[in-house]
Amino acid sequence: MSKKFLISVVAIVALYFLISLPSVQKKFLYPFPYRPTIETYSARWHVDKFLAIAVMKVESNFSESAHSQSGAIGLMQIMPETAAWIAYQLGEEPDKVADDINNLCKPEKNIRYGTWYLAELEYEFKGNDVLALAAYNAGRGNVHDWIEKNHWSENFSDVDKIPYAETRDYVKRVLHCRKKYSELYSSQEFISTPIALHELRFASLKNLSL
């Protein structure tokens, strides 16, 4: 065994242990930018903050200027028409709606709408993270069609049965990131909410204070 080979092995092992350090993962792999804003709106809408940051990481990798080919904008990749619907649901004034839609790339506005929408989908799909995330990616209409066509129950969890490859990959990535964030940023703060309790948790979602 050559000295060069041994040095390479040692370097690989050292890199592996370095990457596995929580402090390194937090800084380079799973940072938590915009944390105060995410925590504020996650608490307001009663949605898991680790799920919100995971969605943001997968959607835009924290790029405020991210624009998709389909027209989605900003950190949480919100479509302008979805933003308009969210604004209507929140009961905002027309001039406020126009301002928010025109400034969707701004973190505070994007996170405010994105976390509300995520909470709304969680409510709509009775706390089922897989279905809520699939709807965030592929649209709620498609998910309801899949539920009806395939006779999925509200406890559906088999990600591999999602018809769209892009959505399957998206859901898996978000759930993986959520798990990592919950481990790295105080796992004691993350509690998986049983679906049976979810309806109580979100019963007053649309009546929450703005």
C-alpha cells in the first residue's frame, strides 16, 4: 500500500468526520437564514418552522431572487396568482395586495405568504405532510385528483406512489431536510403532530390575527 494512497484514505476519513460535525453542517449544509422571520410567521400560522425552512431550502436554496420557468418567485417560490389568492384569504386591502405581489421577492413578504400557504395545505390535507408538500409542488388540484383516482386515505404516506417524478423527489428532499433541521436546531423543539390532533391545531387557522 503506497504512502500516497494512505494519505488519500486519511484525508477522506478526516473530511467525512468534519462534514458530520453539527457546527459544520449548520454552516455549510443546513444553514438557517431568515430564522427570526420564519419563526415569527410559523408561530403565527401554527406551522412547523423546520418544515418551512426545509421547503425554502429545496425551493430556492435561500436565493431571494429565484425565479422559476413557471413564474414562481422568491425564497418559497410563490406564484403571483397564488399570492393574490392568499392575500384575499387574509382579507388584505387591494392596495396592500398589489404591493405584496409586486414585492414577492422580498424575504418578509415571501415568507409571510409562503408559511401561511404551507399551513393552509397542512390544514386542507389534515396534517398529512406528504400530501401537503405534494400539493405545494404539484398543486392542490392534482393531489385531490390522485387521492380520488387511487383511493388514498388521509393517512397516505407512500411517497413512491406519487405519479409525478419531480414531486416524488421534491417531497423526499423536503422531508429529509426537515429531519436534518429538527436534529441540528434543537430536536426537542420538533414534535411530530398526530393527524388526529391536527384538526384541533388548525381549527381557527383562517381566524388568526394578522
